[in-house]
Amino acid sequence: MNRSPFKIMIALALKLGRLVWAMAIAILIGSLGHLLASAVPVLGALAVAKMVGFDINISYAVIGILAVCSGAMRGVLRYFEQYFNHYIAFKLLATLRNSAFSSLRALDVARLESKKKGGLLTLLTADIETLETFYAHTLSPICIALLTSITGVVVVWSLAGAPMALVTLLSYLLVGVVTPYINHKSLNKTGAKYRDSFSEFNASFLDDIKGIREIVAYNAKDIKLREMQYRASELVAIARNHNMRSVRAAALTNLTISMMSIIALTVVIVSIEQQLSSMGGVIIGFVVILSTFGPVASLSALPSNLAHTFKSASRVLDLLSEMPDVSPVANGENIEFEYLDVKNLACGYKDKEIIKDATFSIKKGQTIALIGESGSGKTTILKALLRIREKNSGDILYNGIDISSINTDSLLDNVTLINQTPYIFDDTIEYNLKVAAPDATQTEIEAACARAAIHDLIIGLPQGYLTRAGMQGSCFSSGERKRIGLARAFLRKGNLILLDEPTSNVDAINEGIILSTLKELKKEKAVIIVSHNKSVAAFADIVLKLENGVLTPLNQD
Ligand SMILES: Nc1ncnc2c1ncn2[C@@H]1O[C@H](COP(=O)(O)OP(=O)(O)OP(=O)(O)O)[C@@H](O)[C@H]1O
Ligand SMILES: [Mg+2]
């Protein structure tokens, strides 16, 4: 979604909720701190004015004590300002992370699949982290600059008259609005380019490390080295350009401050010569201008971060506003699977209907094989049966109850989908099996593995069931992974098992093992198997063929 920076700021500020009070305190404390910091040179000016003979009714001792107290208080207030800012920022980051996780949980699997996994990771970590900059270092500085500037203009007006107040206002606008805007224009693109190139560089470096075996096997190290040197030099050039611009931006801010100070001094001289205001007031007003640039000048440092923050914020807001395709059911009915009737089912993805007409029935103890060419929509049917995808029309009735009236938890407890490639977590084998049934006992786990013909293999491993499965199950062959998936299915109490290609990418031996396991499975449960494999089809009670979105019975010879 395209959002203007202003809209993003409003949306982020609205996320403050009750923390808005903490933010108000932070802003007040911050403004007071800055004003006290400005008070030190102003009190100094007061002392000098008294020394040169101006009529000032405060003793040197009081001026001295006030200056010391202002300085000390400035330190204390600065601490609390930062304390509140970070308290708000980190509380909000935690809340935002929770909201992001809830949004992710609500989104269906298909949508999550379509988001690049790397992108999601960036969103949950870096993007949300970046918002700290907004809450702790952007929002309150802007408000503080506004408050202190208004105070500055009012003080100068009362001390030195309208012309000086006008110069003060102009100075603040130039330093706090115009200069940051110019700097933003200059830094925005190079900053984004630098960050993009930096993350690209990291990604390609990571990719090369992952593919190190291929690089060695094809003796491609020279090419890779040249590639990396090229990328590195490109990154350095981009960084140099951005740094040069940053230095120029800082110089522009300082130059503006100096120019405005000179203009203010000119106005001071004219005001004294023309006797527009009292000499003491004008001089002290001048010191006020010089000493209150801090908050507005700090706004000049914002642009280089701001564009980046807004990009991150936009991605976070997109996720938070994303609506799930399928909303979970919580107040519906619970079922104990007995039979399933699918009638004239049509479903698919946003822009295309993949399944046009599917009708079949299955009950406990039956096995159906679904066959069809790659991309014909077999997996899509399985997703519809689990309501991972919403149907467009037709009926999916479990025990005669429409799928949309069944509680999501109950549906998931009754229907188990074993994916084409079961995911193996980087933990022990026991942990990987307990994913399917957290309360399973060791005996149950071993029995399930024995039925899935994987028990002997596991106890042969150095630490048996406590052996770590390695990153993404790298210790297991594709057939072994499928058998772990089947063991998970045995551990589930649900009576309908959906198997997506249980025998693809496995050799004849593993296929034989898996098929005999399936015979075990079909004895007690209803099984729908998606497969290209003729031998799988042979042992199913019913074989259905999916072609052009239409499901038809296949006559088996
Ligand atoms: N998330 C998605 N968004 C849009 N289209 C999708 C999505 N997932 C799958 N498709 C499309 O839907 C069609 C059916 O996909 P599906 O995965 O159901 O096929 P399949 O029969 O299981 O294929 P295979 O045998 O290769 O696993 C394909 O054309 C695919 O490109
Ligand atoms: Mg598939």
C-alpha cells in the first residue's frame, strides 16, 4: 500500500494508545531540559549585562546559583526524557511484535507461502526494530523542537521586540524545516540505495556460503571472488557518495545557523541604533536565539534515518492491516470424524479458479487416491478440505456439517495433512514427532515409528530418539522424512489423513516400506492420497482423476 510520510506518522502515533501520556511527559521534560540548557548562557549574559552597568535586580550569587542549578537539572531531565522515550519505544515494539505475530497467525498458509520468508524475517526483526528510531528519536524531538521554538519566539519578543522575534521565527523555520527538507531530498535516495546494496551484499555472501560445496565442486572460486570484489567496491562507492552527502547536509545546517546568527546580530545592532528596544533586552534576546538552536538543529539529523524508518513502518502497517482470506471459527461445532461428503466443490486462488467441480465421499476405513498432472490442483483440494483455502462454491460436509460451521481447532484435530515434504525442525527426533502430539508417551512414539517403519533406523542412531535432526532434517533422506511424516500421522488422533505425494522422490525400497505403512494406516483411518504413483492408486478403494478442474472416477483395470 502506498502511504504518504504524513499518514505513516499519524498511523504510528495512533499506535501509542495509552502510552500517549508517557510521551507527553517525555516531551515536557525534554522541552524543559532544553530551555534550562539555554538558560545557562542567558544567565551568563545577564551577569555580563549587570557588570557593564545595566540595571538588573538579581545578585551575582543568585545568577550563579540559578546557572549551576539549570545546568545540573538539565542533566537530570535529559536522563528522564531518554528514559521515558525508550520506555515507550520498547513497550511499543513489544506490542507491535505481538500484533505482527497475531496477524501472521491469522493469515492462511498460502498467503504466508507467497511472502518471501526472508522478507518476513526482516519484517519481524529489523523493520519493527527500526521503529524504535521513530518513537524514541523522531516523534518527541519534533514536538520538543516545536515547544521550545514557540517559547523561544515568545521570550525574544518580550525581551527584544517584534523584529528580533521575527528573525528568531525565521531562523527556526530555516534550520528546523527548510534545511531538513533539502537534506532529505539529497540523502533520501542515496541512503536507500546504500541500505539496499548492503543487504544485497549480505544476502549474496550468505548465498555463497550456503552454496560453498557447489563453488568447490565446479571450481568456481575465482569467479565468485571477482564477483564479491566487484560487489564490495560498488558498496564502498555508494557508501562514499552517501557519506559525502551527509557531511554536506551537516555543513548546510551549520552554515544556516551561522548565517542566521549574523542576520540576528545585524538586527541587534539596528535595534540598538534605532532604539527600537532596550539594549539589555536585545542583547539577552540575541543570546536566547544563539542558545536555542539545539532542538531545531537536531531535526536536521533526522532525514537520513527517516526515509528508512518510513519504509519499515509502511511494511509493518501493511502486515497489521492485512486481512486473512479465511477467518478461524471458534463458536461453531466440534466433530468426531465419521464421513466426508464433497459436492460440486469449486475453489482456487484470487485470480483463477483451479477446481471447478469436485464431488466424492469418504468414510472411516476407506482410501481414496487423487491423481492428476502436476499443477492440476490436487494440493489445492487438500487445502480446501482443511479450510486453508476457502471454497468458492459447493459443499464440504463433515458428518453432514458444513466445513464453515466447524470449529477450526476441531477440524485440525480431526483432519491431518502430511505435506509433500514434511518439515523437520532443527531439534531432536522426539521433538519432531511430538509436534504432532505433544502429550504422546515414549511408548506411543515408538509404536508410531514402528508402524511407519522408521523405528529401527532411529534406534540405530547414536542418541536414538534424542538425536538432533540437523538443520531442516538434513540428516534424513527424502524417503526417511516422508516416513517421519507418516509416524506423525499415526500419532494424531484424527481419523482423516490427507497425504500429499507420500511416495514422490523416493526409491523403490522406500516406496515399498511406505506402501506397507499405508496399509496399516488405512485399517483404522480414512485416507486421501494424492499421488502419481500407480501402485498407490492400485491399493486405494476409489481412484479419482483431476483434469481441467473436474474430478472424475477413474476406471481401474
Ligand atoms: N498460493 C497460490 N496462489 C496462486 N496460485 C497458486 C497458489 N498455489 C498454487 N497455485 C496454482 O494453482 C494450481 C494448482 O496448484 P496445486 O499445488 O494444487 O497443484 P498440484 O496438482 O498439487 O501440483 P503438483 O503435482 O505439482 O504438486 C497451479 O497452477 C499453481 O500454480
Ligand atoms: Mg501438489
